[in-house]
Amino acid sequence: MRQIALSLLLLISIVCYSQHDSAKLNTRMVESIPKLNKDTAIKIDTTKDTLRDSLSLNESALSRPQVKMVLIKDKDTDDWFVKYIFPLITLLLGAAIPLIWEHFASRNRLKKVGKRWTAEIKFLEVPIKEQIEVLDEFLIRHATSDYEIPQLYLLEGLNGEKFASMDKGELLTFIQKFKTPDTNKATSDSNRVNGFISIVKSTDAALKEKFEEYMTRTSTLNAEFSKNLTRLSRAFGDYSVALEKQYNSDAFMNDRLYKPMYELFAKQIHPFVQTGGLTLQHVSTNFLPYLFPLLANARLDPRTAEMTLYLSNCMEALTQISMERGYFQQNAETIKERLKTYLAEIDEIVSLVELKKLPV
């Protein structure tokens, strides 16, 4: 665009200069006839011919020796302007126009930079509000002791991907150009805006990281619990076989230590295994607390030692799961409070870059 403007300017200058010289040449061609003596003077009417062409005479006039045509070139009074001043002005204009053009183009570009930063920061308000609402609902449901993990929606609007393509240097230039000429304050305001965005991004990343860690850790502990519960059931089967061998009849079913264990397994484990409804909450509430005292009564029988070991492993897994739930509940509460702080601060951050009325 700059080259096009410069080319047009030079073309106009050349055309104007050519027309100026042509006009000077036409005005400086003058017909001059020297004075003749009275005796030799001959009157010649050349009006008709000279009106036709100021540079031509008829043939009869040119054949007379008394007629002379002289072309006088007047001394150019404006040669200095044409030769020196006008080219200099043209050169200066050719250099100035691109600079002026660049100046206004730069201002318009900076205005767009400010508008985009303002719009993107304002846009953060919506996902922050929604994430707070999601965390509120999640924390209420997660606080129950059913060991189920509610679904947590992690909003993508807080990851700051749009700010990754935005130039921080242009933001500083915009603030210094349109908000404050003080370099220190402009730098401070620019750093505060970028710091706010970085904190929001890091908080969002922390929430995702903590939730993924929580899910991974809980999944591992659930698998560990299921594995030990299966081994516990198998150990109980081995204990049943050992008692049957001891009694050598079905009388072992009425053994005072074995019978309550069998009834507990038959009521709280076997039916749910068949239907697939055996949950962590059910086992931790309706089975494990009642098995503990029964195994304690049979602690002197070495054949129950294996069951006691797997029961302890199950209880340890439950304890760790509960701790993980407590950790994440606390972390989620902290993140929710941070988001509330960001939401209250966002208007002040917007004011650092927003111009109510952009200058012309």
C-alpha cells in the first residue's frame, strides 16, 4: 500500500512538471520584427496567417528580406523552484505519506488490540461463574459418604488458549498509548492483566490435575479393595471346607463361630454378586463392620487368619479412599473460593485495558 501511494505521487509530479514546461515554451515564442526605415518599410498583413499559427508565416512574408522571425526565450524566473524546490518537496512528500499512513494504521491496529483484550477478559466472567456453580453442586453431592464420585464438569473457557495467540508486547504498547503515558504504570498494569490471566489458567489447570489425580488414585484403591474382598470370600470358602472335613458331615453348618459368618456372607455378599449390585457403600456399611467381631471371636483358630488379613486390607483401602475424598473435597472448596475472588476482581482488570470511548 505504501509503494502504491508513492508511485501515484511521483506520477502526478511528472505530469504536472511536463505541463508546466509545455506552457512556458508556448508563451515564450514571440514574433519580433525589427524597425525598418521609412524608405524601406513595407507593410505586410500577416494577421490572417499568424492567427492560424503563432509560429508560422505565409510564404510571401518569408520571401521578403525585410521580414525576420526571432524566437526569444525569456529568462526563467522560476527555474530555481522547478529544479530544486519542487523535487525536494516531492521527495519529502513521498517520504512523509508512508509515515503518516503507517501512523494511522498503527493506531487503528492498537485499537483493535485493546478491543480484543477487553473482550477476551470479559469473556472469562461467564466460565468462571459456571465453574463456581458446577463446583457448588459437585461438593454437595460429594460430601455424602456413599463413596460415589459425582460427575464434575471442567469448563474449557478457563484454560486461556485464546490468550496464547495474543501479543503481550502489543498490550503494553496499547496501554501506554491510550491509557497512561507513564511507562512504569503501563508496565505494572500490563503485568497485572497478564498475571490475572495466568492465575486463572493455573487454577483451572490445578482443578483438572487434582481431579485426575483423585480419580486415578481412587480407581486404584477401588481395585485394591475389590481384589481383597474377592480373596476374603475365597478364604471363607477354604475355611468352610476345613470345617466340613473336621466335622465330616453337615454339622459344621451349626458351628457357633461359623454359622454367623455364613449367614452374613449369604445375606450381604452372595445375592449382590449374582445381580452385580455389590457396591463399595453396601460392603462398607452392611458387611465389613459385622464381620470384624465375628473374626475376633474366632481369632484363636489359625484357619481364620487369612480372612482377617484380607479384611484388614479392605478396611485399609476404605480408609485411604475416604482420605482421598476428603483431600479433594478440601481442594475443590479452595479452588471454588479462588474463583469467587477472580470473579470479584475481573471488573477491575477490565478497566485497565478498556476504553469507554476510543480516541480518533
